[in-house]
Amino acid sequence: MYKDDILNLIQQSPLEIDTEIQMTGRPPTMANSEFLTNKEQGDWAEQVVFKAINDFSSEYFAVQYGRSDSIAAGEDGFADFYMEYQSELNTIGKRPDLLIFKLTDFPDRNVDIENDEHVRKAIVAIEVRSSSFLIDKYTAFMDERQQGAIKNCTDIRKNLLEGELGNLLKRKNKTIYKLILEATNETFKELDFRRPSWSLTQELRNLTELLKGLKENIKTLHKRDYLSITPKMEDIALVNRWIQKYNIKHFYLQVFFDKAYVISFQDILELVSNDENEGNNFSIERDVKNQGKTTIKVNVKIGKEVIGKIDMPEHKAAMKELARGRLLFYVTFEGGKGYLDNEILMRDVINA
């Protein structure tokens, strides 16, 4: 059974996930403009996926299921809303944003999302995440940066090994000399040595500068060069709690401003259970953009490109006035049609 497979993966995970976690804490007292803009962007991304599924599928339809309240910290009633939400997380877990149903089960699409029997008829649950990037442009930029760093390493290697500087390096430090001698375009990233600080002669200073340049370019090769699907660590237990109640396949769908990628919750758990994948296929970071919460960043290319094109939305400034007269200015988004790949939806999501 699906829910049993998920629970087994979590119990065996090296992440040491507390499945009994209880959310506590006081509600925040004040929203800010960045939070409101991020919420608007998240709502827009959810609408893109919602409409893409309902416009392009003749057999299935999507229903909005997650909380869509527009109330913000600092507004009347927010404290009660926040505590109710915490209570929900502690009982049924984290609701996914969308549920997908068969039209044959609900020909009139009349689903009561508060009715557990209706909810259990869903065949797929989707958590929608948004990202403020154009993935194609980002990928091209990172590819160019990586190739530039490799070329710089190659040029420095040539300068270090040819002529007098090579002989000098070999005499001063045979270990570093051998590492550089045996390095290739594919292994520059693996080079690791402590940079010496020779300065007695001009030749030694030149050698030191070349080694410094090599280290700097190796550092560039070590930087994360992929965009990611980003489940928060604490959400794993809360998503699992919901799955244990409803036993519905769960997916994360990351929406960029030009494309969207999907990956199953099960695939995420399997990926992070193998430490061989860390660094290349995922990383674990404390995300400053997410209140410093620990976030799993899964290489988006591990997922499937389920929406191959998204029309750029219109955006405009908006303002919210809080009770005591504070004004918050933020950005709203409208439009931006997503073009769904039905084959990916059917093969990798619905029939996965």
C-alpha cells in the first residue's frame, strides 16, 4: 500500500524525521511586503497548474484543496486563523494545494473537499511551489559559468606545468604538482590542496597567484548550479501525516516563469536516502528566504518537465493597509497560461 511505502521510507531515512511532530509557537505579529509578494506568486503558480490540468485533460480534473485564505499577519482575526491552521497540521497534516479526480467519479465536478470520502477518491495530490526564475536562462547562465571555470582551470594548468613554473612547483611541492598533472576537465572539481603562500622571489609570487586562481575556479565548480524543487524538512512529516490519513499519491510541482517540473514525494524520499546523491542531485540548506528553515533542494532536472511553456503573467503593484495604518506594497500576478504535457501527466503522475 502506498502509505506504507512512504512510512517505511521515512522510518529508514537518514534525515531522522519526527513523524509525531507537533507544530507550536505564537502567530507572527506583522507581515511584510516580501511575504505578500511571495504569497501572490505562489497563488499565481497554483492557478497556472490548476488551469493547465483542467484545460488540457478530458479525463481528469483538478480541485483546489489547500488553504487559500488571504488574511495576513497584523490583520484582525489572523491569530485565530493561525492557531486553527496549526491545529489542522497537528491532526490531518499538510493539505496539498491541488487534488486530481477522475471525471467518471464526479461527472459534474462537484467535489466537497471537507468530505473525507470525496477526498479519498482523489487519485493524485499536488503541492505547488513557485520560483522567481526563468529556468532556461538560468541553466544557460550556469552552463556558461561552469564551462568558463573549466577553461580557466585548463589554462592555469597549462601555465603551471609548462616551463620554469612547472619545474619550480615540482621542486617546491610534488604532491600539488602531481594533482594538477593528473587533473582533467572532468576532475578539476575534485582537486583539493592547501594553497601555499610563497613570496621570496617573483617566480614564487607568480606561482602562488596561479595556484590562487586555480583554487578560486575550483570553488566556482563546487557551487550549486541547478535550480531546485524545495520541500521543507518539517513538511516531510506533515505531508506524511496527510498521506497516512488519505493514502493518495503525492507530488511536488515546481513552477518557474517559463516551465514547470514535477517529482513524486516518494522519489524525493528515495533520492535523499542515498548519500551518493548529495551534492549533485540534492543539497540540504538553511533557507534564509524561508525563515531560516531547513530545506531539501532537489535538482529540478531529476523531475519531469510537465509544463513546457508558460506565458509570462502581467504584474502590477498593490497595497494593503493594516489596522493601525501601516501600508504594505507588494506585487500581484495575473494571466500566464501553462501548456501541459498530457503524456507526462498521464505516465509520470497519474499512472506512476
